[in-house]
Amino acid sequence: MAELLTSRNFAADDAEDFENLIRRKLYVDKTSFLEDLMHRAKVLQILRPRGFGKTLFMSMLASFLEMNYLNPEDRSRPERLFKDLAVCKNKAFCDEYMGRFPVIIISLKSVQGEDFPEAMKAMMRVLGPLFKKFAFLADSKKQHPSVAAALRRRTEICCSNSFDLTKQNNMSTAESIAVSSLLFLSDMLHIEYDRRAFIIVDGYDDPLEAAAKNGYYPEMLDVIALMLETALKTNDHLETGFVTGNLHISFQSIYSGFNNYVESDINDRIFADFMGFTEDETAALLKAHGIGNRLPDVLEWYDGYNFAGHSMLCPWSVLKFLSRALDAEHDPAIFQPENYWANSSGNDIIDICMRRPRAKDIQRFQNLLEGKTEEIVLREFTTYPAIISNTDFDTFATLMLHTGYLTVAKDAVPSARNRAVVRIPNNEVLECFSDKADTIFSESNPEWLEKAMTLRDALLGGDTAQAQDIMNAMLRRFISVRDTSHEYYYHMFLSGVLSMTAEENIDVISQIEKGDGYPDIVIDNKRNKEAVILELKKSDGQKFSQLKKWAEDALDQIRTNAYDRDFKDRKYLKICNFGISFFGKECLALKMPDDSAAK
């Protein structure tokens, strides 16, 4: 009987553990692809966005292939796990592969650090358990004594907390161990069982992304490239290699000289739906847990990824929704979908893209956030630093396409072969952008806060030209999920900016009753008895005459409704009334002359 699924017994790693999903009857059967994948290439690199089951696939593959090292003829474990799955219909394939091979599986996703020694310490923590798993080989008479001693020594170093990698000799030793680790173990396993090993490397590019961000990319690239080269290119003990990642980094960086390598990415038609859930698979999963009626909500939030024409859902998010909806304190009939994808990994990519856009690219970002499409030039990446340093929109959009923040729009035909028409796939990813925008365009961003303070002071000082220049500069950088076609977009923008500047005795208030109406924004400096009243209008055009007309209408509204009466009654020393009109990423500010303010 399947264990009742709830968020309390469904942790982050559970969605990546094949045996756990089999036990809970949550595994969506993708094993029909195994034979074709096995024969696709000597080394197959599989690239999919995060959350789409790359680690789960590696777990499933290892469970299918790996032999019982203490009793190689015993295949009871894989037979039990796979007995009801599609692959077992292919008896000849199962007889040849199921439980027949040594398997070396390693995840590099946690190999990260703020500097190279810290990252290499993380590498040692990954390699330690791997060496421990095969510690029994050191006691085998088939192994040369020096090789057995080397295995013990490697295990000791990798499991030690006192091995100081800030010492150059120790770092050299650690690098040597890491680079040769997969080759070393596959050699021992080949000798022991007279069978070549399957080598499975999950998350090859995670260490490189972290290294690029933290400034030690060349050092980490050397380690990862040599590790993969020795294990997958020049290794006589290799049966087949599988590597997963999020992003394609070109041959020149990682696979230089490889002639046995094939890549499967989101454009691979043959394996388009072997990672991710189809709509039918999702519907069956929800129905099996008694909430089949929630399919439309799940599709709206987690569907929309276009893999070579196949519409796919994010498995991680679907499973998290399922576990949360089935919690005892929730009513699964009304439990609302949430953004789980944002917490499954870091959002460094969105952060980079939204913090560093060129001014001319802001509108293209804005179009995507409003649900529109954008045609991009697809870029080829040579290194991660090239991605981070090159801030043009097409580079970022290509990066986001391959990492799942964007997807190719169906039925949209690009203007050239090296181009694609892209969009944000669903509500979950849109919320990722929204959350990041809320952080970037807030007081937690010192640069943005400094501009806001300067704007507030310019308004309080009655400096129309400076205030207008600052607002235009901020507008050109501002990105929001709200529709720019509505006046509320601009109200939200400016009230959000100015609300960051509120402090003791300086209030920023939106639409509070003043005089005979409700001005859009009021700045009340009680300490100096100064006030600013802002009335905002959306222009129907970008020409100066149109912007001026709407700004003048805003001033007329302030004058007609005597918005400044209260401050005059309180004997304020300075009152600045501004009418501001907006269109697109431009604004025009007009200030009411002091002598024409409402009496």
C-alpha cells in the first residue's frame, strides 16, 4: 500500500529518489526510453531546466543497471523496483542490462563555495562517500596492493575535516584526487568484475556557475574538464557515460577533442518527453490521488514548457503541489498552487539578468512580463564568465531559455534559423520574476534606494528638472509584472519608490483624503513643515505636447480640488504641487507656480 503523501513526509530530495517514488506510487514511468538512451552514444549529455527530473533519471538509471557487488548474480533489487514498469516488457534488454554492471554515480550540484578552496572542500565531501561505497575493493585479492592502499588514502583524505586546502601541497593533492577519481574507480571495478562501468555525472555545470559568480572559474574549469576527460574520453574501463546539466557550454570549454559525445537538449525530438510530465501523465497522477479536478489550476501554474513541440510540466512543482494539497490542514479542492520552483535552487540567473540589463533592452523584458513574446538571437556560450559579462538581452534570454525561465512559443515562426520566439511559460516562473523584481527595486538594493532618496529630496526642494531626470532614469530600468497600459502601473512605480524614503517625521502617503479629493501621492515632511503633492496621469501619446497636456490636467485637478488646503491651514512653509504625465518609459513633470496654488 502506498504511503499517504503530505508535505511533512515529502522533502526536497524525495522527488529525486527513484526508489522512494516507486514505494509511494508517485513515479511517472519513463523507462520505455531506456534502451534508446543506452544505445544513443558512448557519452550522452542530457540538458534540461532545473526541476525537470535530471537527478531522478540518473537515480532510475543507476537503480536499473547497478549490480549487487557482493553477489553479482542476484538481481532481485532491480527486478523488484522495475517489475511493473514499461522497460520490463523488453525481456532481452533487461536480461542484458538490468543489474549487470558496475555503476559510478556522482552529483556535482553541491560543489560550490565562495572561493576555490571552499569549493574543493565541497568536492572532497562528495568524493568521500563515493570512495567509501567501494571501500570493499581494497580488501580484494584481485587488486594490486598499491592500488588498494591508494583507495584507502583517498578515502581518508576526502573524509577528513582537518585536511587544509589552503596549503598548496594539499590543494594539489585534492585536485589530483578529484581529476582522477572516476577513472581510478572504474579501473578497480573493471579488474574486480571484468565489466566496464557506467559513469553517471549529475549537475556538471553547477560548480562552473558558482565559480563564475565567485571568481575562481579557471581553476574549477580545469578540475571539471580533466575529471570528465579522463573518465569519459580516454577511459578504457568505460561502458557508457551519462552527464546532466542545465546549460550547454561549448566543446572548447569542456569536451575538447571528444568524438564520442552526443547532446540531448530541449530541442531533441526523440527524447522530448522523457523528462517532465505530459498533461496526460499529470492528469493521471492527480486522479490517482483524488484531485483530478485540479488539473486546470496545475496546468496554469506549471505547464507551458515547449520541448521540441511537446508541452511539458515541471515535475518538481507538480509533486510539491500534490504533497501540499494533501496535507491534513488543507482542503485539496481549493488549495491554491504556489511557487515551488523558486525554492528548488538559486535564482542567480534572474538576478543577473534583471540587475544588469541595457537600457534599450528594458522594454523587451517588460514585454515578456506582460505575457507577450520576444524574438531573440540564439547565442552560443563558450564559458560561464562570457555569459555573466555579456549583458545583452539575447544572451540573457538564451540563458533563460535553457534554464527554464523562458520557453519557445508554440506556433511562432522566427525570422531566421538562428532565432527563436520566446515567452515566460507559466504563472510559477512569472512569480519568480516578480519576487526578484520586488527585491531589486526595493530598499534592499542600495543603488535603487539612493536614487529614491535623491528623488524625494528633489521633489521636496521643488527641483522639477532634477526630479524629472531621476524619474525617467528609474523608469527606464524599472521592470514589473504589471501592465504598463494602465495608469496604476505608474502609481505603483512611484509610490513604491517614494515609500522607501519614509522616515521619522517624513511620511509618504498614497491616496489620502486632502481638500475635496484624494491626491495620488503626498510627501509630508513634518520636521521642516514642507509638503509635496503628486497627481499622476497616463498620457495618450509620447509627444511633448501630449505629455504636457496630461501633466497640466493633473495640476488642474490639484488646483480644483484644493489638495494643498490642509497644509496651508497648518501653516506649512513650503508646498510643491506636481502634475506628472507618463507614457511608456518616459515622464514629464510640471510644478504649479507658488502664486497659483489653491488659496
